[in-house]
Amino acid sequence: MPIELTDPEDTKIVTLARSTRARTGAAEGACVRDTDGRTYAAATVDLASLKLSAVQVAVATAVSSAARGLEAVAVLGEATGVDDADLAAVRDFAGEGVTVYVAAPDGSVVASLTS
């Protein structure tokens, strides 16, 4: 059963993750919201020489944009969970306690966990 999001800002990051995945045709789309409310959307990178998940790219983009932390993360794709490496990237940058939403390709949130 899908999880109903009540915060419009959480709905926004799920929507941005979904649109990024659709636009790029990538396996995953992700979006993070930093502690200032800025959002960073990204897609999976799958090159012969470089493989990064959408969450890893979104976190790296936030870091390189001088964000000071994260409030929430949304990842959207076929998977029903979050990879340990993705959670590690979130924790390395923002510490524990960041909400991570996992959404299906149609944008419905199927899981919510904390980093």
C-alpha cells in the first residue's frame, strides 16, 4: 500500500526524481533536499568507466554545491529498497536521521526509512 506524503516539499522531491528518470531514461531518478530547502535531482550514471546510483549523484551534486546537510531523499525506480551504498553516502554527508523515500516508477511512495 502506498504511503501518503503530507508535506508538499516531500512530494516535490519525489516528483523531481520521477521527472529526472523519465527525461533521461535512466534506471533510477533521485532528488535530495538540503537543509536550506534547495533540491538536487539526478539520474543513474552507467558508463563503462563510471557507475553511480542516482542517490550518489544527487548527494555529490549537493556536496559540490556547498550544501551543509540533507533533510530528505527520494529515490525512484524498479527497486523496492535502498542500496547500502546509497544510505552510506547519505550518512557520510548528512549523518543519521535523514528521511529516505523509495518510490515506484509511477511516483507512489512504497517505503520510508531513516538513514
